[in-house]
Amino acid sequence: MNAILTICVGNICRSPMAAALLARDLPQTRVSSAGVGALIGSHADSKAIALMAKRNLDISGHIARQVGRELCQQADLILVMDQAQRRFLELHYPFVTGKVFRLCEAIRQDVPDPYRLSTAAFEYSLSLIEAGVKTWAGRIAKL
């Protein structure tokens, strides 16, 4: 597994947090993130930055970008936050079928978008992201 792409909507909350956690747990793997409706050029949300800092991960330099064909082609695995994002990718980039999964697929759970919500909403989403990352990192490490 050489490259993992994490996807959310705006690419300022969930996918940057997931990417940072995956990169920490899988240091030999290239991990990046993007959004299906990215707030292109925006930094990560301040609540996401603060929560990651508590885990000694710095995402303050993150800049949001839109997912595209090239990013999808470069990824060996694409992890999305919900089924709608999976359908979007498979519709626009049919070649991703078979390599795109929900981050929390193992528990059949979508990761809700905390954008413009409370810190508690961010913490809840992050708890799901951490569980999904733990599952995927464990599976990938066995490859």
C-alpha cells in the first residue's frame, strides 16, 4: 500500500484529521486528502487543528483541495467519510470502484460532518475517525 487518499466534503475538517492520523500510524505510506466540494485554498478548521494538536499532530499548514482524476489514479486506497462521497467518486471516476471505502466501513458508520458545529461535534466525528484509522491501519500493516 503506497498511497492513501482521504476524502470528505470541504477538505478542512474530517479528511485532514484522518490523513494526519493515518500518516502517523502508517509512516511508510503516502497519505493525502481532498474534498468532493473542497473549500479550495482554505486552511483546516481551527477546531480540527486544536484537536489534532492535542494528539501532537500539526495540520495547521493544511490547504484544502478538490479531488480529481489524478489524485484518484495515484491512490491505492481511497477512504471516504460517507456513502454519498463514495457514490460521487464512483460516478465521476468509475475506475475507483473496488478501491474506495468508508473510513468506518467495519462498523457500517458514516462520519458526520462537524463543519460549523460545536467542539463536541468535532470530538464525536474525531472519535469515529480514530476508530476507523485504527481498523484500516491494522489491516494495512498486515499486508
